[in-house]
Amino acid sequence: ETGVTQTPRHLVMGMTNKKSLKCEQHLGHNAMYWYKQSAKKPLELMFVYSLEERVENNSVPSRFSPECPNSSHLFLHLHTLQPEDSALYLCASSQGPGTDTQYFGPGTRLTVL
Amino acid sequence: AQTVTQSQPEMSVQEAETVTLSCTYDTSENNYYLFWYKQPPSRQMILVIRQEAYKQQNATENRFSVNFQKAAKSFSLKISDSQLGDTAMYFCAFRHYGGSQGNLIFGKGTKLSVKP
């Protein structure tokens, strides 16, 4: 048990829907991350938050909108997605954003129809 | 730009035997961290082992050990006495030292199957 939980575990949505992914960490960490894992591609870092401030945004389309209301919770708001956005979305946390080991959640399997 | 290469998309090993997964990386940095993560079929990514580049001694964690060759930019993972529960995707990852960003760079992964 890594102490990072994600809900929902599976999500199917249409291209016109709006949905949100939720991540919660119970480790007392100060940094949280969103990654995208697509088949046959390396994990792609999407967003980094440190102490609730976004410190990195790796050229992610605006249809993905992160929110970090406090150091324990991280959301990824989704709207007007494309079928190529179908992937496993992983949340991770670490003590700090610099050198610390990241601990991952189980992921949300997203399918966009 | 840093890159991480795992040249073995799939490997298999008999239970109780030893297997080595390879990883090479490219960086101009001198201080960095290297990681091996395991992702079982249940999908939760788990840290297996971590190596600081400034340490010459290879990291070990029970049945897992690494062969870190800094000059060759090689970071292989050896799994001894393989168990069925070791069946998973294994990802090699790199992260530069310090800074405010969390840029963890992953390889494409190696799918390891442990056969009874």
C-alpha cells in the first residue's frame, strides 16, 4: 500500500462530457504529479504541484485542467477530450519536487469514445 | 535532453532463476538519481530500488540489485531467485538532482514473465 489513492479506477466518457479524476495522498507529502501512460510509450509527466502551486506544465492541451486545493488532494478536470486521450492516468506524490522518490497511485483507466 | 532506453521489450525467466534487465540513459548531468519501478498487472507502480549517481556502491534491496556503470551510463537490474510475484512491467527512470521541477524520465519498460 503506497498511500496514494485514485478515483475512479475506470472511466468511460464521450468527447463532449466533462469529468474529473481525483487523487489523494496520505503520506504527508508536499509535491504531487499527474502522468499519462499510453500503450507502448514511456510515461509522460503532465503536471507538477509543489505546496499547492503548479511548478511544471509539460505542454499539456488545455482540455486537461489540474487543480490542487491542498497538499493532499489533486484533481484533473477533463473536457472535450479526444479518443487519443484514452490512457492510464497516474497520480504520484513525493516529499518535495526536487530529489525525492515518487510514490504512485493505482491509476485511472480512461476511455474516450 | 535526457533519455532512458530499455532495449528488452519482453523477457521471461524460470522461477528461482536470476534475470537481468538492462537500462541505458543519456545525460550531460553529473548528479542525478536512477530508479527501477515495478508495475504488476494490478497497475500500481511500486519503487523497487533507487541509486544516487554520486554513490559508487551498487544499491541492493533483498533479491533486487543494480549494476550501475556511470561511465557507460548503464543501470541494469538483477533479480535473484525469481518469484511468480515478480511478473510485471519494469520501468527504468532518471531524475536530475535538485531543482524545483519533478521531471522523472521513464523508459518504455520491460515486460517480465516469471514461469513456474
